[in-house]
Amino acid sequence: MEFFTKEHFDLLNKYHSQKNDKSNDEHNEAYKVLGEAYQLVHTWANNVKNTLFDQGKVDIRKAPTNQAQQFASYLSVSYTHLTLPTIYSV
């Protein structure tokens, strides 16, 4: 399994809360690289779920931007299970 890189965290710090400008090549590259980081979070989260509570469900933000098209400042995932409260990991 691949791991997060310093570049992922540098991009989170650099672009957090900035509006994504699709005409800006630098933003497009950041979006692509951060999208890869979110895929790593998804893989990691599924591995945790399968190990700890295989009946659970993983909910994950799959885009590096929020509904306002601003870059997020964190990677997040939540786990839910029918008989357990929702467990969040940031």
C-alpha cells in the first residue's frame, strides 16, 4: 500500500480554503495530487473497516474540494455500523 507523502500535506496547507480555479494549471495539478491522497484514505479506511468491523460502512469525501469548490484543509473518513455509534477519523 502506498502512503501519504509530504507533498500531500504541503498541498493541503498551501491550498486550504482557497477557491478551486479550474483555469489555473497549478490548482488543477493540486486537485489531481490531492485526489490521489483521498484515494489512499479510501483504501486505508476500507482496510481498517475490514479488520475491525467488517459489517460497517465507510463514508468518505472523494473530492479535495467542498461544495463551495474550496480546497479542504484535511482528509476525513467516517465509519458507521448498525450496532455501533458513528466513528469519525480525521
